[in-house]
Amino acid sequence: GFCLETQHYPDSPNQPNFPSTLLKPDDEYETTTVFRFSTKK
């Protein structure tokens, strides 16, 4: 088996050049995850 997890960059709170993962109390958060799979015969 395998696991697909949506995550942020590792250690992002401590890396100023990474996108922020901080969510303040009045902030809104929305995300979309799309997985597409195909097979070949």
C-alpha cells in the first residue's frame, strides 16, 4: 500500500524562504487537492 498526504514544506515555520503555514484566528483557510490516476494497457 501507499499513503498520499497533502502537506507543507518540512520545517517551514523555521525556514523564512518557505511559504508560511501560519494561520491566524481571523484568517480563512481553503485548499483543494486533486489526485489523478491513469493506467496503460
